[in-house]
Amino acid sequence: MNKVSPNDISNCHIKKHKRILKKILIFTIILIVLGLIPMPMLYFCDYGDNFNNSFCNLSEFSSKKVMIIAPHQDDEINIAGATINNFVQNGSEVIVVFTTNGDYYDKGSIRINEAVNAMKSLGVDEDNVVFLGYGDQWDTDYKHIYHAPEDEIIKSNIGNTETYGIKEKEDFRKMISNTSSEYTRDNYKMDVKDVILEYLPEMIFAVDFDAHPDHRTTSLIFEEVMGEILKKNQEYNPLVFKGFAYNTAWYATDDFYSYNLESTLLPARESIDNVTYELDIPNYNWEDRVRFPVNKNMLGYTKRSNLLYEALKEHDSQQAYTRMVNIANSDQVFWERNTGSIAYDGLIEVSSGEGKYLTDFKLIDSSDITIRKPSIFDKCVWLPELEDREKTVRVTFKKPSDIYSLSFYDNFSLEDNIIKGKITFSDGSEVIVEKLNKNGSETKVEFPVKNDIEYVEFQIIEFEGDEPGLCELEVFNQVNALDTQYIKLMMDNESEIFIYRYTVLDESYIPLNVYSYPNINDKLTLEDCKVSIINGKDVFKFENNKLVITERKSGKYKIRVELIDNPEVYDEVEIFIPTKTEVMYIKSMQIYEQLLDRGVLSFKYRMGLID
């Protein structure tokens, strides 16, 4: 008997796929020549609406006041484009705030108009598009406004010294006080603070520490401001989510053209500024990301059937629509920053070092945000003196409180780590803390509730390196910020694709898993859920966390997953088994769109319409 080598099998698959692609390409060309694929058809290749999720019904995520804080016009889509439309569809009021006018090339007025139109396409009221009116980069010896003295007026890159808008959209300060803000660091910070206090959003989505200095400034100033607000007003505790505009969007993987929209992927190592860590800042873990589902407007086989494309087209000066293939995904990812710590309002006492860093809401800071690689993180860690034998911090509360948990953020230096610590409560009880997360991400310590606690004290007992310390210390007097949760069915594979309509190709089964936010019991799996085949019981069976295809019959079928102990938390998805003609049609439309876009771009280049 002749043996078949793995290479023979691989070559066979390659030849098979080449034959299929050749047929699709010929099919596409024929349809184009015959005029059977007019351009408008590209706008009707969506996923339909035969899916549903209880996310839409959650009071925590509907009819809220939601604020997006972005540095430049188009970053709002990179950070939260699908999320913006999601909340609009859920009946929320969305306010989009731009800290700069993106005027590096003196196109501030153009970009302001583009942003208003882009947000209008996503359903945001024009009155809720707000411009603080600061410059895009700076002409200053301080390198950036972030490093300038608080009250020194500096020039922007194009020579301006005060905030501005356009006739139809005045800058925020002029809008509320009839006078613009001079370009000072203090005014920048005051305007960010005042825009938050003006609207008091219940949820805030803000840019994180991207490579661009303006992004970094917006991120760090926001956190400064948030820390000050939380210290003064313990009654205001918005849900805060930070997200990247670059590595999970603008520079993300080009993975749009597939039969199933991919999830947001962990950024490639070569795109990370500081490869010591998973992401652009040290304090995050990829597995801790919060994943928001997207609605049907953001799902389609072609770009033009996705509302995100319409919004990106409005940012024409940035050719933002060309990044659609990087930005559009089956989820949007953020990192939650809990604002419920009662330590913000407490008295901080340390045996040595800078205790102010423990409750300033800033996990990181930098003495030079203009240095891209490697990023410099400093001025953000409580570092008790090495000779200090106590190495303690005490938080005294304004009034006795019941304490449920503490969260520690270790010094992110991988060489300087707290190995063991001790929490002492005012009632005399103690809790030993072992091995904080080395990268400075949250180490949450839970224990049976401690009642009527006046203060908590933490002591570093064992450590490695010369600079053991903490970026942040949080104390909580409640179990969870949210009482309810949402779940989302996903592929149990490396990319963990969120499923809405899943297009089956030649699979014999679909491995499934479930995502939950918040993950209240920290162990939620499909074992905690009931999986029902609504229609197509003769086509599928569910076993061993797999949806097994027992009979390959083309059609559209619905699957429902719900929590066993709370059926009101559910997700319903569609499984689509296409015919060969439908498969060829989908791929033909995608190829047609790609050929069309290449032709349009080539024409624009030749005509000098774009650089």
C-alpha cells in the first residue's frame, strides 16, 4: 500500500482552494461584466437580524448618559465606533468629546465638520458632539502641553494660543462661558474636568496610552481629572472603560474579509511599544479585557453593509475608510477602571515614600510622553525607602465602613515585586497577601466581610528587587458594581469569535464557549448554561460543548443559550449553512468590493486627490 505523506495532503488542500478561488474569481468577473453586481448590492450583504441578546434589555446598558473621550477626530471610531451606535440603539444619550481639533496640518475646521457628520451617521445628536479645541501637538521647549508648567501659555504646532471651534460648533469653554481657554496645561485639565461635570455621564469610554503624544495626554489628563473628581464626590462613580485607538483598531490585523467577522485580536508583538508587556501599558492583561458585543448595523460580509464604513467615510481628510478592514470586528474591547474605591476619600499615611500615588487613579505616568520606544513609566508608584523597616500604608476612612475586598497594583517593574504582604484591619484581624501580579495588573484580595472598619493597613513583608511598591490601592465596600450580567456565545478557538450569524463552510462541528461580563462567579462556562436548538434539531445536536452537524442541510437555524439560574440572561444566534451558490455569491461580493476599492484609490492617487 502506498503511503500518503502530510505534504501530499497539504498540497491537495492548496490545489483544492486554488480551484475554488479560480471559480469564484471567474464567477465574479462574469457577474460584473453582465452588470449583475451593481455597486448598491454591496450595501445589502449584512447578517440580517435573526439574532438577539439580553444585553439590549439590561438597565445598566440602556437609557444611560454615555461619554466618549477621544484625542482626534476619527479616534472616536477607533476607540468605540460600534459601541457608540450600540448605546444609541439602546436608547442612551451619547456625548462625544474631542480634546484636540486634529489641526497638525491646519485642517481643524475640516475635521470638526467631518466629526459632526460621522457621529450623525452613528446616531449621535449634533449638540452632543463637543470640541475642547486644543492643538494637535505643540511648538514648545517642553515637548508637549502635558509637560508644560500649569499656567504657562504655549503655542500649538500651527501657532494658536487658545481653544477654538467653528461658527456652527464653538469650542466647549466658549460655549459655556463665552470665552475661549488659553493653551495652558491647567486649562486643558480644567476643560476635561468641566466637560465631565457638565454632563455627569454614567459611563465613560476614554482613550488609553497609545503611541501618539496627544493620545497619551488625553489618557493621563483624564485619569488625573477622574482621581480628583472621585476624591471630592464619593457619590459619583461612573463606569469607566479605557480603550486603545491604535493597536486594537487603526493598526490591528486586516481580517475583515472572511465568512465570519473576526474578534479583536491581541496586538502583534512588533506593534507594541514596550515588548516587556502584552499591551502598550504594563498594568493590563489581555484575558481581563471587557468585550462588548456589537449590533446588527456593524455586521456584514462587505464593508458597505457595515454602518461603521459610513461613519469612517465622513473622515475623508484622514482616508479613514481605508482602515475599515482593521477596525471592524465582532467585539470591541476595553479595560475597566473601577471608580468605587472608598480609599479615594480616605486619609493616606505611609511610613515613607509618596503616598499620593496610591489613590490618584493613575496606574502609570511618564516624564516624557514623546518618547515612543521604549515607553518611560515613572512618577506613579508608591516606593517606600529600602531602609524603611515598616513599609506600610494606612487608609483611614471618614466613617466606619464594611469592607469586602482590596485591590493591589504592584510596581510594574518585573524585577521589583511584593512577594508577601499583610492587611491589618482596625478590628485587629489580619489577612496575608501572597504574590501580587508582577506586571502591575489588579490583584484582588477577597475575604469574609469586615464590619465597621475605621482603617486598613498594608505592610510589605517580603519582596524582591530594590523598589517594591504599589501603583494603586483600592478598597471596596460592595461586592460588584453590576448586579446583572450579559453573556455572549463565542467560538471556542484561539480568536474567540463572537457569534451572531455563523456561516458554516466545511466544518463538521462548531466548538462553543460563552463569554460573561461581569464574570460574577469567575468560572462561568457553558456548564452553567442551557443550550437549546430552536429549529434544526434534525440538523444539529449539542454535545461536549460542540454544536455537531448531523445532517448538512442548507438553511438558517437558531440556537439559544441562557443561564440556568437566570433564563433572562441569554444569547440567541443564527447558524447559516449556505448552498454552494450562496458561498460563491458572498465571496464574489467581497472580491468585487476589494477590486472596486483598489480602482477607486488608484484613480484618486492619479488625480492627486490623495497623497
